[in-house]
Amino acid sequence: MAVITVSQVKKSFSTLEVLKDISFSLSSGEVLSIIGPSGSGKSTLLRCITNLETVDSGTITIGGDSLVTTGSDGTAVYADHATIARIRLRVGLVFQNFNLFPHFSVMRNLTEAQVHVLKTSKQEAQERSYELLGKMGLKDKASAYPYQLSGGQQQRVSIARALALRPQVLCFDEPTSALDPELTGEILAVIKELASEHMTMMVVTHEMAFARDISNRVIFMDEGLIVEEGTPEEVFSLTQNDRTRRFLSRFST
Amino acid sequence: MAKLLMLMLEGTLTSLRIFFLTLMFALPLGLVVAKGRMSRHRIISSIVNGYIMIMRGTPLILQLIFVYFAPYYIFGASTDRFTAVIIAYAINYAAYFAEIYRGGIQSIPDGQLEAASVLGFTKFHTFTHIVMPQVVKRIMPAMGNEVITLVKDTALAQTIGVAELFRVAQNAAAREFSTMPIFFAGVFYFVMNAIVSKSFDFIERKLDYYR
């Protein structure tokens, strides 16, 4: 069953066409990696799905409800505020720069949205947060502040923060790009573990070996278009596409 | 001597009333002005911008005289002197505070707003719980400057005849043919500002629990 369906999405920043007709879908339990050179539109695509950017036209459906559809004049028609507020919580997002709230403790970073958005009781939110921190190996950091943590620990907190809202899909926007190789391994291990639990995920990444290992499916994007889409084997080993080959030749995977 | 001290304490009390009342009105008003200045509506932002230009571009003493005398020439009735002082100071300081708030608000990284948006916080909750607490920490040094200036600016209230500390000291100096009362007044202002400085240090230390 498709959790996210993206169809004919177009997006421009003034005269620059960032997304030119993107269509794909993401099934429940699937791990999808999006690879491609910088500026190919990968992050913008993720930001459109998480409603941080608006599309110019096309449709995006999340968990069976439309976030945006195309009107009769060809432009994007967004759902009403209440609907957006409801369905956007189905998609969690982990940022490249973590974006933890620096003035909140780790615990409050995790509980704030549970309490104020989901209206969970404070106690229940704390229990859920402890459970997630335990899973991330950070149980002893609950009362720490983000600046006291390493980059890898901060990123694990931000993954826990996203998971705390029980999203149907977890999106990662270059989750390891701000980290050194050692810390990168830390985060990739966490994502791998989530994959083994069949968490539905969409990962924008420059870690080719990782994309090959954990994904069920890989999308290669270039200049706002999906150039190739397939299993990791199809994209990384068997590709006949020149552009894909040229891109991958720079990585010794 | 004791009588002079009593008079000066009375004047100080007036100065302090001006100080606290100005803060009470200017601090929240500044936030409204900052929001207006950052408004996406061209008309609103340019009106507010014009207001800030006037408040910062003309002397406070002139604004004070204007606020006190303009109603008399326009409506034929004047406001109470003390009220005029509070109005003039509040609208003047709100303009300065607004620019400090704006600087603080715009210094919060977009990522904070994006994280709040993805987590489903309302705009209001994001502003009150994510943005403002971080703004307060960032603007403390600049606010300290303004608040210290306000303590000294209370001396201008004598222009329209409010008997604050400096006016009392000047009267006493004229009466006794001595500059001592003026010197005393200087000590009073210094002590008040020492307290203000220490208070700001204290708040900054309190907010030092995160970076």
C-alpha cells in the first residue's frame, strides 16, 4: 500500500526549475534512497513532501489524503489548514543540521510536540521519550542540553524527536552530511536498525554504500528529473544509463 | 542636609516611576512595532518604518515637548505633564526596542522554524516557545544598553516641568549656591544604573544554561 504518492510535481524558484515533473510512490515498510548530485532537487522534493516548500503543480498524497492536488487551471490546490495539520504529522523529517531546540533539554525536545501537538499527557510523553532515548543509546542524556552533545548524539536525538510523533514515514535530508566519518557510522547504524523494524523511510543521501545496503529501492535524480529508479542492484550495478554511470563512477562502492 | 536628601529621594521616586512605567508600556509595544516592521503588507511595514524613522531621527526632548503641547494646540486641552512624559518615552523607546527585537527575531536560524513546522507546532506556539525564549537571550546585551540610557533620559522630563531627580537637584543647587546637589544626583544615577547593570548580568547568567 502506498503511503506517499507523488505525481507530476513541478517546482520553480523564480526562473530556476528545481523539480520538473516528478512522480513516484513509496510503499509501507519500504526504504527508498534518493541519490544524485547537489542541486538535483532531492532536498527540495523532500521539503515539498514535508510541506516546508509548496509545489507549483502536481499532486502529493500522504496516507490516503491529498496534501495538494492540481486544479482545473493546472496550478496546485492545497488542502485546508486543518487537513494539512492532520496529515503532515504522518511524515517526520530529520534535518542535515539536526535543528534541535537549543533552549530545551533533550527530554523537552522530545516531549514538547507530543504534549502540545498530539495532546499526550506529560507523563506518557516522558515514558515514550525515555523508551526512544534508550533505543538511541542516550538514556543518560535526557536532562542534557543539545550543545553538550556530539553531532552524532544530536542527530540521534533529532531522530528520536521525529519518531516520538509516531510518523508513518520518516524522511532524512542528508542526515550525515554535517558529521565526520565516525559519527556518520553511528547514524547509519540507527537508520539500519529502523529499516530492520520495517519503518517506512525516505533517505536523501550521499552515502552510496549505505544507500545500496539498506534500500529496497533507489531513485537517481539529476537536474530536477528522476533519471533512474530501481532496486539497488539495478541502479548501482546493472545500470545502462550514461548519466547514472558517470555519477557513480566517482564513488568506489 | 537631611532635608535635601529627602527632597532628592522624592525626586528619585518620580524618576523611578517614569523608568518603570516606560518599560511597562514600551517593552510590549516594541514587540507590536517589531511585528509591524516585519509585516509582509507593504503599507503596514512602511507606516511602521516611518514611525521608527521619526522616533529615532528626532531628539527625545523635542518629542516630549510635542506630546505635551500638541494636544493643547489641536484640541485646546492639554494632558497631565506626567502622563505626557510616559506617552513620549513609551513611544520613543518602543521604536528602539522594536529594532532590537527585530534583530533578535531575524537572527534565529530558519531551521528552528522548519523543525517547529514539521513537528506540527502552531505559529503562535512556535513564536512564544521556540523563537522568543531564544530572542530574549540574544538581545540582553543590547537591551541593557537601552535600559541604562533610559535611566539617564528620565532627567529630560524636567523640560516640561516634572520634578524628577535632576530638577530637584538643580533647584537645590540654585537655592544653596552650591553644585553639591548636582554631584549627589550624579551618584544617585550611578547607583541606579549599577543596579540595572547587575540585574542584566544576573539575567544573562541565568540564561547561560544553554548555548
